[in-house]
Amino acid sequence: MAVTTAGPIDWPETSVLITGGTGSFGNKLGELMLTRYRPRRLCVVSRDELKQSEMRARFDDHPSLRFFLGDVRDRERLVRAMHGIDVVFHAAALKQIPACEYNPFEAIQTNVLGAKNVIDAAIDEGVKRVIGISSDKAVNPLNLYGATKLCAEKLLVQGNVYGHPRGTSFAVVRYGNVIGSRGSVVPLFTTQRASGRVTVTDRAMTRFWITLEQGVEFAIRSAELMRGGEIFVPKIPSMRIMDLVQSVAPGCEVDDIGIRPGEKLHEILVSEDESRQALELDGMFVIEPVDPAWGFRGWEGGKRPARGFRYSSDANDVWLSPGQMKELCGD
């Protein structure tokens, strides 16, 4: 497969910035960057000074690490943080679905207007590449969190209209549930199993799953391949919720509590409408921009999905068994 990219990344000569860098994604990305890719500088932007202190200690005060206290809501702070930066991974977001529903204005301030600030600051400071981290919840959103991530995706993709003429490219990575991350059902089941009972909203539910390291590696690969305007979607396995219960809390009684507001029975990573813009490649789908006004160069190779295709967790052709999930969870 012939792929023309925006050019290789010489990581040891590159300065990298992570927004929301003290979260699960940021910590794992920081670990891989410092041990494997060794960028010239790795800047972490986040709001929590305690988590920054813990991260600094975890990486033994690595000489390439820089920490900026700041919020993506603060455009001026982002401009300062991005001075001299080459690649940005934008991971900062409010992610808890109930919290976003109860605090909708706050979710919009961080997830939507924060993305706009990242775009503006990156263009003004001459950042070369920006990768936004999205979610399957952004596809046909049913809750406010998903709606804000959809808006952020649209902003990042169309940010190329402004950034491309000045040498700044934007792309998005979209994947499913991260095994063991904060807010995941896996830690919930792990806690509940001590009581011998777990709560399930609907026994027919399915979800996409990816490990944290796989998600981070996919984001790095996407940064290397991006041309600007793509949404990168990895091919990842699905799992039935009752198989998940069997792997994490075997032998426990199951209490059916009913599907929650804003919760889907199945998740979608590529919708039927999006599939018209999608290319299926080795290990991933690439959704090309609908309105590439900046002169997007289409991808060579790969194949177009069949008419009416959608990549959904219930119609997947790769499934995790209870034993495989147990192994991935480290139990």
C-alpha cells in the first residue's frame, strides 16, 4: 500500500505537547515517548498540580519533561505552552457522561471551546501537527459528552482550512472503551465483585475495547501518517457485557438496573453515512474529510466499504473472549 504522508517525524528533534497530559492517556503517552521515541522536549499541560507532581516523580524528573499548569479554556496560556512545539496530542476533556449531563455549560467550555483554543494556539504558534483524541460516543451522539466530542471532531477537521496555508495540520483519532481507564465499567465490576453482586444495565449490550497502550500507539502512528483532515479509527474487538462480567467478576449475581439516560445498547465507530468517506486499510479505517476546502490529498490504496456498511460493536467480526479480557486486565 502506497501512502504519502505529511513527512516522517524525527522524534529526537521534535517537541511534543499533551493537553490533559496527567490523565490515563497522557501518562501512557509520556511513558512511551520518554522510553521509546525520546523527543527533544515533552510538555504536559493540565490543571492539577498534584497529578503533575506525581507524574514528575514517576518519570524521575526526566530532563526532557516540562509541566505547564493551565486549562484548555485559557487560550493565552495555550499560546505560551505551544511556543516551539511541533506536535500536539489534544487529550484534555470532561469525560464523565453523568457529570457532562448535569454540567452542560462546563462540558461545552472544555470539550468544544477548549478544542477551538487548541486550534487557534497551534496555528498562531506554528505547530506542525495536532492529533485530537475522540471517542465512539461522538458517532450519532445520544448524550452531551458525545455531542461535544462530535463538535470537537468537526472543529479539528475543518481547522485545516485555517491551518493548512500556515503549515499546521489537524487530524482526529477515534476509538472505543479503554480497558481499565477511569470511568470504565471494568474497575466498577472489580469493586462490586467483593460484594458478590454486579450491576448491568442491559444484558444484550456490546462495546468496543482497546488497551491504553494500543490506543496511545495508534495515536502516535496516526500522527506519523496524517495529512490533515482525517479521522483515524482502529480495528478493535468487541465484547458482550455478560462475557465481561464472566471475565472480571465470575460467579457473581447480576442485578439488572436498566439502561441509563444517554447510554446506547451498542456503539458505532464508523457510521453508515461516514462509510462513504472511509477507506479500509490494514488495521484501521481512515475517514476522509467531507469538505476538504484546503486541498486534501486523498489516500492511495485500501478499499471502500460496501454500500450501507457501518462499523458497530454488535456487528463486529472480532470478539474478545472472557479469557482474553481477563488476560488484558492483568488478572
